[in-house]
Amino acid sequence: MKMINVCLACDDNYSKYAGVTIASVLVNSDMCDDLTFYILDEGISEENRNKLLSLTKIKQCSINFVKVNNEMFSDYFNIKTHDYVSIPAFYRLKLSTLLPKLGRVIYFDCDVIVNTTLQELFNIEMGNFIVAGVRDINKKVLRKNPEYINSGVVLIDLDNMRKFGIEDEFLDWTKNHFQSIKMGDREIINEVLKGRIKVIDDEWNVQSSNFTNRSSYTKNPKIIHFVSAKKPWHWASFSYHRDLYFKYLQYTPWALNEKEYKHWTKDNQLASLFAYIKYRPFFILRPRFYSALLATYNPIGKIFCLEDYCETHYRIKLFNFITVKFPKPQYAKMKKQNLYYFYKKNNMDITKLSQATGQLREIQLANLVLLKELDYVCRENNIQYWLDFARSFRRRRP
């Protein structure tokens, strides 16, 4: 079994969204994943606790609730930031104290869904790095700091946090810059840990706002982070990957009935489209829209596509229905070295080929015995038969 520690922080209102994140991790985990979840609890009701614990039915795992005293974070109470950033967002700044027995942990915001096993992410080599994460989607902050990461999905080396006294560094920097902080915990982490952050591949935190605004246009995001103010659970949100949220919601005790599911997927999709057009009516004039379109749907691939057809041939597809096959170079070379190919190319009588020797000759004679037996059975039962090499060849082709 491969141990993986995952941490989330939420209050009672966000427990459902934390449940969707946990469900997505469990659904996509490997059999050998030994998952332990730590939920930093800011007043989750007993009813919602039980719902979260019921997620172990998806896959056996451990779910632990860590009660947090918000007075520990009194120095962070009045930081001016976005309205949707609450006190639990600052919990990650004291994780080495809140989770004293752990060496490392993956921290997720509750607006995250996971599409793969977390083994690779959890086992990243950290050295003396404190956190590992993906570059933020905000270009303004990236111009100032090219290694500025989004804090919604981070691997945190808690041993290194303790070793280098990072919690005290966070607090000291916050006190010295209290009035200028605009982006909450994310700004604190990036400013304090500058040079001690390991930047990892974008696919581990695809920050998705709408069709155009995505940090990566990969077709196979390992983790999706809904970064806009309007989340998938808000009606007519612009989230491009919204349907994946509802897919994983169906694994939880908060699952929708058939009518509700249709309302929040198909009906909501149409409402989202109209809302986005109203919000940005000239979106088709943005060059980035066409970049997203090209990367997502690959319209060139619909016209022309070269693909690996089989072991011996490539295939060109035009407009998805005209197909041209041609041999791979190595196969074409082997074919030319074959005696039969040489005789056929030069229009020579293959019956004049010299007799085979060795194992090939033994196989030919064995086949001859079988054919004679077949001929005898057919003659005795007045069955007419014939050999059709072309048809047999077509059936055997890959």
C-alpha cells in the first residue's frame, strides 16, 4: 500500500463541496493507494460529518476531523481580500502545528476535483523546498514573480516547515505587510517562500474559469481548480469543466435526482452560455478564444489526421472518411528484402522459386499433410471446396 495524506479545510456550508473533492480522489485512486483525509473543521454539523464519513463506501480510507480554534488565526482575521476567501483559507499557514505527526500532505481547496491517482504528486522529491505547486493564472503577479503559484493545490513538506520555522516567518511577514496584502494566504505563501517553492506541471492544477480562461488547455487535466467567483454549484457559472463537478457529486450523499441532474447540466449549460455572452459579448474577437478553440477541438485534425493504423502501416484520414494507408518505413524495407516481393515486382513466376529448406520446409510438409486430409474428407462426402487467398488475407489484416 502507498500512503497518501490529503488535507482540506471547510465550515458546514462548504462540507458538500469538500465531499465532492474527496469523492473525486477516491473514484480515481489506485487499489494500492492508502488514503488518509484530514478535514480542518470550522464547525461542521454532525449530519454533514456523517455524510463525509459515508464516502468510505466508495473506497476504504480514513477520514479524520481536526477541530480548529480560530483564535490561533486572530492575526489573519482582518486581512482585506476577496469576499469568498474565509478564515479556513489561512489554515494551511499553520499545518505543521495542526498536523504534528505528518511529514507531508497534499492540501486542496474545496473547489477542486481530481481525475487521477495522487501517487505521483504526493511522492515528488522536495529536497529543501517547502511547497510544490502550479503557477498561478494571474499574469500580473507572474510578471513580478515567474514562480508565483496558486495555493489551492499544493504539496506541503511539513517536516521542512518545522525545520525552518516557516509558521513564524508567515506571521512576521503578515504583521509587517498587513495593510498591503490583497490576495490573502496565496500572497503570504508566495512572498515568504520565494525561492523555496517547487513549480510543477500545469496539469496538476488546471485553473478553470471559463472556456477561454484556463491555465492549461490540456485535454486530460489531472486536477481541476474552479478559480472563478461563480463556482460550478452557482447557476449559470462560466466554469468550462462544470459537468465533471456534477459527475463526482453523484458519488456523494448530496447526489441529485434525475430531474435535478438534467437541470444542473443541460439546462444550466444553456443558461451559462447566455450569461457569458451577456458578460463578454465580443468574446469571438479575442485571439485567446481561438487558441482555446484550436487546442480543445483541434479543427485541423478533423480535416487531416495521420495516425498509427497497425503494426505495419500508417493511415491518413481526410475529412474523417477518406482513408489512405501506407507502410511504415521499417516495414517497407523488410518487405523489399522478401524474395516474394522481388519476384512479384519483376513479374517472375513464383513457381520457379527454389525449394525451401530447414524449418520452413518442415512447416510446408506439415501443412501438406493437413490439406491432403481435408481433400480426402471432402471427396468422401461430396463437398466442393476452393482456396481463396485474397479473402483469407483480408480477414487476417489488423
